Amino acid sequence: MTTAAEVLARCAELDRYSAHPTHLERVYLSPQHAAANAAVADWMEKAGLRTWQDAAGNQLGRREGREPGLPALLIGSHLDTVPDAGSYDGMLGVVMAVAVVERLGDRIADLPFAVEVVGFSDEEGTRFGTALMGSRAAAGTWDEDWWELRDKSGTTLYSAFRDFGLDPRRVGEAARRPEELVGYLEAHIEQGPYLEAADASLGHVTTIAGARRFKLSVVGEARHAGGTPYPRRRDALVGAAEAITTIERLARASDCIATVGRIEVMPGAVNVIPGRADFSLDLRAESDQERDAMWEAMSAEIERACASRRLELRVVETHRAPSMRCAPWLTDAVVQGIRATGDADPMGLWSRAGHDGMAIGAVTDIAMLFVRCFDGISHHPAEAVREVDVAAGLDALEHAVLAIAKGMA
Ligand SMILES: [Zn+2]
């Protein structure tokens, strides 16, 4: 039986399927994607699953329940990575799912559902800039406009599909119907410090936050840096600086999280007062209502501050995703699973990061189990999880699957 130590070893083994010898990067429809799928399929078969790769490059395995053809409980995560990634974001959830199926063994034949394990092919969006393509295909929300997306080398998604041996015209075959699925369960490293701070191995997820992103432009007037006295200056960068500290102050005083990740100043000369500053804002919260109320408060205050400096504020919303709520009945099973590990009062937390559940949640109920990670570090080679936490996670997932079956009986 696959132990927690072996789960960690398998995650490390997948590191070898990387585009670079010295650091991990595995992107959608690459040779490394194919190799990782093959390795995972091999583990799946050893765990008694029948395997296939779907029409969007997702790796799947299935074991039938008490009769063939029952709707499936889908358990998994993703196998693609960011550039210079750690070994666990995504992979841990896939490898744990395989291990849990192996632990359940012949007991699956008594369950009122089939069990499927999935390794989604594209969650991070590293290659084509659009995230969640694997799970969007499985959810039947594939976007036909994506075919013309290009990677850094100019290869379109359409050609990458063909190079990988997939037929773009058949991508719709990856879509699952709601009646084929019982729900989707994902284990994932927390990618934050809250479980560690609470000294907890595991947590359950309440919602997956949906971000709103904006491009804000503060427009003033570019003039001579020496010759223009303060009362006559309309310095766009000072206005933007004030806006950025306002964003941080308001977000800090709330449960929202806001980030300004880039700024561009025009004309960008040492001896010219900035005439314009463009900056980004990424805003997340547990619920869309909280997030939207925070944006209203931020934009009103920034607008007032700009007006008092005779600056113009322009706002373009560049991205908006709704948050995805984990289903209470499925989360209840995860909570029972965590309790079975000896944690009497499992911690619930909202996911600040996006996950495949946001996409697959369009066709089935979802729930997530978070596993503590070292120092909240993720999207970085220093990503680390403890064996004892993975062991607890395997116990929790196994109990959760049995709790789901009990609830359906
Ligand atoms: Zn992930």
C-alpha cells in the first residue's frame, strides 16, 4: 500500500518530467505532460484503476462501484506547473487520490458510486496564459476562441493539440455531464500560512475566491521637474502612490486581500513630472459580495484623493471570476474525514488561490481538503509538505469517501 512517504517520493519522481534539467516546469501539451500522464497512469493501474487520457489531455482512471456505470466521485488535482515550480502544487492531490483508491481497494466494489481519479492537464495556464483549460474541457465550458492562443514560440493551441496527438475537433468529448458525477474532491497544499499558524495538519475549504482585476490609470500632466511649483503640479505618480497605500490600508482592515503587482509611469524621465501612471489591482475575498463592497470603498476613496490633486482616475476591469462555494454536504464529509484523524475542530478557510474546482464546479458539487505546507511557500522550488500531514490527509480522504457513501445510503 502506498504510504505517505511513497506519496512524497512519487511527487518528487514527477519532477523529472520537466522542460529544464535544473528546475521544474511542466506545461500543457508538452512532452513532459505526456510523460507525467504516463507515469500517473502506471500508478493508477497498479491501484486497480482502468485508465485513459481524455480529449483534452487530462489523465483519468476509474474503478467501478457496486455496479458498473454508476456516477463517479471524481478525486484529483492538476499535473501542470508554473515556471520554476515546487513539487506539490497539484501533483500532491493527484498522487494522494491514487493512494486513497489503492487503500480503499476492494471496498470500492461496495460503494454506491464509481471512483475516478483525475490529473488535470492545465490549471496554471503557464503555456497559453489562460488557466483551467483542462478542467474547463471536463466541465464542458471550453472556449472555441482559445484555439488561436499562442505560446512564447508562436505555436497555437490548435497546433499544440495536434502535436500532442489530440484532435481539436473532438475536445468536446472530454466534457462530463452532471449526471455522470457525484462530486469532485481535491486535496491541495494550502499555499498559505494559516494552517501552520493554527498548528493544524489539515483544513477544509469554504469557498475558492474569484479575483477581480483592474487596470487603473491616474492621469495628470507632464511638466518640467524643476520649473513647476507644487501648487501647479498634477503629479500622476504621487496620486498613484496614494492610491496604492489606500488599497493596502483598506484591505488590511478587512478580510479581503489586494495586490498592486505592476506599475508603469509615463513619460518615465528623471526630470519630468509623471503625466500618467497605470497600475494593476488584483482583489480577492471569501465572497463576491465582500470583494465587490471592498472595490466600491477603494474606488470611491481613490477617486476623491485624485480629485483633490486635480488628477483623473480611469478604471478598466480586466478580469472577473465568481467565487466557487464548496458544497456543504461534500465538505461535511471532508470535515468528518479530518475529525477521524484526531482533529476535533477542523479549521475552515477560504482559498485565496484559484483551483480546478472553480471550473469543474460548473457540472458537479465540489469540496477541498487543504494540507499544511511549509511557511505558506508555493509556486517556488522551496515548496514543502510534511510526511505526517500527508499521512493525515490520506486518512482524511479515505474517511471522506466512506462518509460520502454512508450519506448516500
Ligand atoms: Zn494548484
